[in-house]
Amino acid sequence: MTKLNVPDMSCGHCTAAIEKAIGNLDANAVVNTDLETKSVEITSSLSEDVIIQTLADEGYPATVA
Ligand SMILES: [Cu+2]
């Protein structure tokens, strides 16, 4: 499980975009977003580096929590 801080995640559109981007790469990924803490927990076969790069490409820079 990878836990990330995603400070620019601010609404349902953001969480949907993040879930979709990860889901496009790993259909079996489990993505739990939390707007209150601006954090995302991802359980996936994707590497942490790939996940962070994917979120950055979507416009959501992320750091490991
Ligand atoms: Cu948003």
C-alpha cells in the first residue's frame, strides 16, 4: 500500500481524475482518496514511482506520506 499526500486535490473531480488515471494503468488497483487530509491510499501492482508520475501527469503532484 502506498500512501501519498496530494495537496492540490480539492474536490470530487480531482478524486475521480486520480482514480481514473490509476485505474487506466491497473484495473485492479484499490484507490482510497480522502479530501479532508488530501491524501490517497493506493493498493496496486504499480510501483510508487509510476503512481507518483501518473498523478503528476494529471496535474496532482504527490509526495509519499
Ligand atoms: Cu477538484
